[in-house]
Amino acid sequence: MGLPVLKSLGARGSTLAAPSAQRDALRRLPMIDFDKALGDASLPSLRPSGLSVLQVNVGKMCNQTCRHCHVDAGPDRREVMTRQTMEHCLALIEQAKISTVDITGGAPELNPHFRWFVEECRDRGAHVIDRCNLTIMETRSHHDLPTFFADHDVEVVCSLPHYRATHTDRQRGAGVYEKSIRGLRRLNEVGYGQGDPKRRLVLVSNPAGAFMPGSQASLEREWKRELLRNHDVRFDSLFTITNMPISRYLEWLIETDNLESYMKKLVGAFNPLAVSGVMCKEMVSVGWDGRVFDCDFNQMLEMEARALGAGGETMTIASFDVETFLAREIATDRHCFGCTAGSGSSCGGTTT
């Protein structure tokens, strides 16, 4: 008997479809606030240190509906970034001399302007990362993605919860593991995962339960050994990412009565050294509708980046000003313990 097919929170009528309800669920817990934890560690509030990464969520539409998805993406989502908004992103690349463009979704490749956007970013000298779920390459219109990625020197960062099928299918859906392995083999065939910096292949793993990830370095060795032995699959690096207590993962924590204990683990593992490496210090995150955020997680909670000062105006990519953005204070809340627990966690894996 296969696993049940999930729908997004909104399609199921869940109250957690509202980001405000997610924030309230965390704020009701009897625990210290994130800003208080910073103060107790003699750390100031979070402020940007630069701007080198432009992360763009080009839409929430996806061919999968994963149990722990912090975006609440799925086939029933219809939010897709327009080409005009992408053009504003390209203007920022030129204005701020952005070195890395990190394209995410949903399945970003489902955006009809995805390939055009990748080409335009590369033409401007930016390194491009695609957050790929691997199974998208099984669809007829995206079967040639490995060649497209290789032709444009795109770094492919792929989600794979575990090197075993049971763990992966439990989190991502029946049959996903087998499709993912086929995708990895096809990427290997065009030169990915062989140590070539222009064909960089990264796997991303997040825990399948209410616990923090293990050592990234030791897990990478284990994954490389097992995927090579069992499937003749090679990759360059493994990123371990702490599950953020938002969206569908938050729903799962509540349903399994794990929310409070999980948050206690994150708070108890708060690491002041990890604060300096959080991704929001060097990043601008742009939503599918052009709104600007400090990071991908703040984006999903609709905590918009705000200009410093009495007005505190929210920002959009259409009217983006680099100096104003770099002068802001980064918005934080209790979910931020997810990025600062243990060895730290970011879109690039551990931070310490």
C-alpha cells in the first residue's frame, strides 16, 4: 500500500496556511525569545555584513508535496514569478555586483521563464545555483535539464532526505527515491559530481524526525560511500540542514506532539558562534511576487525586510535600494533558533 498523497496546507483548509498562525504557534511556547538569547550571549541584534547572494523564489508550484516542506509547495500552488520581476532581479545583480544567484521554489524549473533567467544571470557573470528536487527531470518537458545545467555551468543542489529509499519516500512520497537516483545518475553522465567546479553537485539532507542533523562531515563520508556502493552515484558535497519549525514541518510537530520538545532542543543547543555565519547577513531573499525578505524562512513567514527608522517601510525588488537594505536590522523570531543551534544551519549547510 503506497503512502497517501498530500496536499498543501491551504488546499486542506489548515489554519497553519496563514504565516501569522505559524508565528503564533511558536510564540505561545514557554521559552526564551531569540533576541533575548542574543542579549544573554552579549550579542547585538542581527545586522547585515554585506550583500553577495541573491536568492530568488521563482514560484511555489512543485511536482511534489513533501511532508516537511517549509515552502508548503505542491502541484496545487499557482504562485509564479513574472518575467518583469525577474528583470528587476537582474538589475540588482548589476547594481550590487551580486556574485551568486540561488534559484529556488517549489520546483524552480516549472517557472516558464526559468531557463531565460538562468541564461541572463550567467551573462551577467553570476554563479547560478539551482535548488532541484531531482524528480522534475523525469517529466517530458524537463528531461534535458542535466544538459542545460552543464551547458551553463549551473551548480545543482539537490534535495535527498536519505541515502536509503524508506527514509526518503516517507518524507517525499512513494517512488521519489528511485526517481531521484535516476536523476543523480543522469547528472553524473554529463560530468556532475566528479570534482569539476563547473559541474558541482550537492546533496541536501534534513532529518526525518524531531531531531537535529548529525555531523555534516561524517554524514558526507557515509553518504558518498553508500551511494557509490549501492548505486554507483557520485556527488561533491553534502549539506545538512536543520528542519525549520514552520509550515508543513510545524504541522507535523504539532500533530505528533513534538513541537515543544523540539524547540527545547533548538534553544538548548543555541550556539553564539553560529550567529556570525547565518545566511541572512549576506543575502537578499526575493519572493515570487517581488517582495524582499532577509532570508527564505522569513519569506515563508511573511516577515518582510524593513527599512531602518520610524517609518519602517517594507521593500520590494522593483524599488530596491542597496544602501537602505544594508542599513536595516534583520527581522527575527523564535524560528531563528533553527539556524543557530549546534553547528548552525543555512542554505549552504552548517555554519561553524
